[in-house]
Amino acid sequence: MSRFVVISGCSGGGKSTLLGELGARGFSVVEEPGRRIVRQEMQGEGRALPWVDLAAFARLAIDMAVADRQVAAGNTGWTFFDRGLIDAAVALEQVTGEPMVERLNEIHPYHPIVFMTPPWPEIYEGDAERLHSLDDAVAEYERLAAAYPKLGYEVMVLPKVSLVERADFVLSALR
């Protein structure tokens, strides 16, 4: 069973905050590829920004997620990923129709439980790296919530509770 656990779901639903809490508790965490790519692209020419060329962005996210897994291979214990390979592959498949999700999942599986942050309008905020609307974020959530079970993952929707309670929920589910 993989020690690599995905926290996926709605953009702006609290994934990064939850990963921060898990990291503070001593667990290995991996920052979302998309956020890192947006920062890099905004410092350069910006050709692979998701609002400029979503396919180029998703391909970079796939490459980064594979590299993240290779780096994390030496970790002991749980490693929590803020999104990851499947999220990027679902985005690429959505835009191009390229069937990549199943093949990439076979090569690089995650822990069988995937945690999903549901849409949470009360905490959703756009920022310089998140320009899409809440409606776009909800549509993405629905695609991911459908994709993970098709790949054999058990999806656990995170409750809309305090940060500490969310982290406790994740750790309890993994016991």
C-alpha cells in the first residue's frame, strides 16, 4: 500500500492550509505543482499559465508531479500531496482528450484513500495564482470527484470543520 496520500478537491477548499497543518505535525508534504508552475511562469514569459495555455500547464504539472514522487520515494511514513499526478492528468485529458489518466495511475498509484476538499464558498478566495472563479473550481471538483473512483480510489470528502479537526480526520482515516 502506497504511503503517498493525495489531498485533492475544490480549488480554494483548504488543501494547502491542511497540508501546512500536516507538515507542522511532522509529516512530509508536497506543495501543489500548479502553484509552483504559476509562480515560475509569472517570473518568466508566462506561456504555460493555466489561463494562457492549459494543456502546456497540465503537461508541466504532470512532469513536476512525477518528479515530486521520485523525490518523496525516500521518505518514511506518510507523504501528503497537495494535488498531484491524477489531478494534472485529468486537466490535460479535459483539454486535449489525450487518454492519460489510467496509464499514469497504473504506473504511479497513490494510497487507495483520496481526500477531497469540497466546494466551500465561505473560505474561497482568488489570488494572484488563482484567477479562476468559484464556478470553475466547482466544475474542476466535479471532474476529480468522478475520476478518482473510476480509478479504484475510495474518496473521502473532508468535513467543513476546523483545521485541527480536518487533520485529525485524515490521520484517523489512515489508521
